Amino acid sequence: MDEFNTEDIIEPIGLGCSLERFVEWKEILDLVTSLKETTEVTEQPVNGRSNAEKPYERFRYIVDQYKEQPHLLDTYLSQILDEIIFIVRGNNFCERSKHLAFQYMRLITNVRGTKVILQHLPHSAQDLEPVLTMLENQDEKDNNNWETRYCLILWLSIIVKIPFHMSRLDSNDVGKDSTVIQRLYNICKKYAMVVDLCRDACAYLTSQFLTRTDTKDCLLPEYFQWACDLITQENLNWMRFGPMLSIAAILKYGKREDLLPYAPKLLKTMMTMNWKSEPYRLCRKLAMKVIQRIGLTFLKARVISWRYKRGMRILPIDISQWPTGDHIKTPALNVKNEDEAEEDLEVPAEMEDIIEELMQGLRDSDITVR
């Protein structure tokens, strides 16, 4: 037994399949760069596969290996995305090259996530007009190039955060229906009614665009009215999903004080549509999410905030004038007693309907609200 040493036969168990770094980044970059040589002429497929399909499958195979460790791509994301954007912006490249570039971009987005990808996309004001025009020229019914529309919508969602009024981008002779704001508004309504992944990207774009300071007062009420009219219509089924998804995104990213005036109407709309009898489980789950966020809007807009009383921050130059003893004012929290807090706390009357709707929905289905 003394000769039986377990240390000699037992090996430590670790992450044997874990990757250490993005070793194929050079090959990925070469695949993107090769798109500059792509022509509009469609070559005959070889063994049932075109020449463009082979690099695409290779690209997808490589990036899919990093789904469990997507952070390994971060070091090279800027270089790869810059090359893709260069192809998209270039006037000397054919449309086929641009569509393939967007397909590569969608594969990277699928692995790394939209939040990280948006941080690496350019978002200057000069990109708004070209990206918006390119998206307007797309056919929303074309199933072959949906990746192009998806990436363009994501790109717009970061560009619309420019910190100045969008009317500055319009020329003096532009019509009311041709302004940048109106064109973006039409895009939000258009892609809220599609059935592909562009609908999810459009919901985020809508939340970022309609909560701006120059659009929340003029376009947000109109959009809510348009969405509520569609949601309450009968026999629409899956067509309700897009407007509901946009409303849920607006309630998530918008400011509570801006959304509070619309919360009662949104709640009434959700109760009128009879969402509990929807045949689609995903639609019922989304309806509960909207109702839940309406309730959070009511509560967070009326929450009691603790105020921090600022004490003496600037001392006189003369030390003899400094406060001492009982005259020293220290910062303190203005905490009210429990009786005063209960008197100031107003629970909106709509919260009873919201809780009842959520509880009834949980009883009638297997949906969990988070």
C-alpha cells in the first residue's frame, strides 16, 4: 500500500477544451478582405455550392467555436468590423460584396452579442443619411438578404443617439415627409411588422429613437396610438407581436417620468386585447412583460427619494471663523419616520389591476414573469 501513490495516477481535472486566444483572427480578416474582389456576376455552383458559400461556411465554423468564450474576440473586433464597414461604405464595391459583409457581421454579432458589437460601430452624424438611405432601398420581403437589414437597423440604433437635434441634418428645401426624423419614424413602423429577426432589432431602434428629447413629445404619442390600435384589432395574431415588442423596449429604456402619462392607456390596451386567450405562448409572455413594466413605471415614478443634505463644503480662509462644537453641520440623510413615509407613499389605483392581470395570467399558463 505504501507503493501505491495516488498522486502518480490521478491528474487534475480542468478546462481541457477551453481556448486561450483567438488564433484564427488573421484568417477571419482575410475572408473579409477577400470580399473586395467579389463581382456582381454569379458564378456557377460547384458540387451544389457556390464560391461565396464556402468562405461563409468557413467563417461561421471558426466564430462558432468561440460561443462559450466570446470575450476572446474582443481584441480583434475593431479591426474586423472596421474592414466590414469599409466595404459597406465604399462606392467601388458591388452590392453582393456588401451583402456578404453584412452576413459576416451578423455571424460575429450572434457570437459576441449586440451590446458589444454596437460599441465598435461608428456613430457619427455623417453616417446617418447613408445608412438610412441604404436601409430604405432594401426589400423587407427579401429573405436572402435579411442580414443586411438586420445589421443596418442595429447600426442605426447607435447612430440615433447623436447629441443634437436631427433637424440640423435636413436641408432647407426638404419636405415635411422627407425629414430625417420622419424617415426614421417610418422605418420603425415598417420593420415592426416583419416576421424575421429584424423585428427584434427594430424594437431596440424604436426605443432609442422615440425616447430622444426631440421626438418623445411629437412622435411618441403618435407611435403609442398606432401600436395600441394594432394590438386591439382582432384576427391579427402574430402581427401584434412587433408593436408589443417595441412598447416593451420603450418601457425598458425610456425615462419613467416621460412614460407615466401613457401608462394608463397602455394598461387599458393590454387588458382590452384579452391577451390571456392568445394562441401563441410567446405573445402571452410578451404581454405579461409589458404589463409588468407598466407597473414598474407607476411605482418608480412615485418612489420616495432620500435627499442628501449638503453640509458646509467651503471653509473660510480665517481659521478662527471655522465652525466648532455644536455649530458644525455634518451631512445627514433626510429620513422620515415610518408614519410620515406611509402617508407620503401613494400606491396607484392601477396597481390593483396590474397585479390581478399578472396573477391570473400565471394561474392560466406556465409563464414565469421576470
